[in-house]
Amino acid sequence: MVLENQFDSLDFKIVEQLSANARIAFSQLAEQLGVSNSLIHQRVKKLRDSGLLQEPVFILNPEVLGYQTSAFCQLILAHAQDIREVVNELKKIPEITECVNTAGRYDVMVRIYAENNGHLRDIIYEKIQSITGVEGTNTVIVFETAFSRSVAIPHFSENIIK
């Protein structure tokens, strides 16, 4: 695997710590890992430059903002080659927070947050289904998100992190 050759145990320890708390001060991280503050800065820059670490962001609580309904909507496209245009139109819908291209019966799946079921219906009927190239949809309402997390660090890192 490419990661095994690019990163060492310190890199993986930094990733673990930042995954748990992206707001940790680099000086505190350096102290916890027993290295210099400048080394942490260098390694984080390397991890960002490699594309492994992306920008830290605050995750907004949809319910606090008034979004009481969440759903996944799967889209069937009339023609697979329309995917780019459809995705560009989906990007314009602020209630859609995630969009993935999928294999199988459906071509695209989006995560939608809506104020209520009526708002969800309007998003699907008036915004999504009106996009040229969308042939059909299938919607699954979310009762609750049991958990959400970042992708796991590959198992080979367990042998490196010690």
C-alpha cells in the first residue's frame, strides 16, 4: 500500500489525535507525543500536502438549525453521461449535504436535510425531480443517525503505531 511508504508511526499518531480533536493546539499535541512543536507543524503540513488531512471543519447540528427531517434520496438518471450536469444542479440545492455516485439500480444518492416532511417533499418534487436528466427517485427517511465517524486508519498502521 502507498500509505505504508509515505507515513511513519509519528504521522499516524498525529492523525489519530487530530481525528479525535482537530482543535488540539499543536503545542499540546507535541507535548503528548514527546516531540517539538515545529516537528508537529512540519508533519501536519506534510499530511495536508499529501491529501490525507483535509481542512478541519465544525459540524453543524441540523436540528438546532430547524431541520427536523433527514433523508437519503436515490436518483435514476436517464443517461449515465448526464451525471456531471446533474451533480452540478444538485450542488445548487442547499439542503443537500452529500452527493455520491453509486453502482447498481441508482446512479446517484444524496443526503437531504429538511425542515419537515412537507419541505422534503418540495425539495424532491420541485428541485430534484425537475433537473434535466433525472428519470426517477427513491427516498428513504432517516429516523436518527446512530453514529457518524471518519474513515478508519488502515489496519497496517497498528504495526507502526507503538
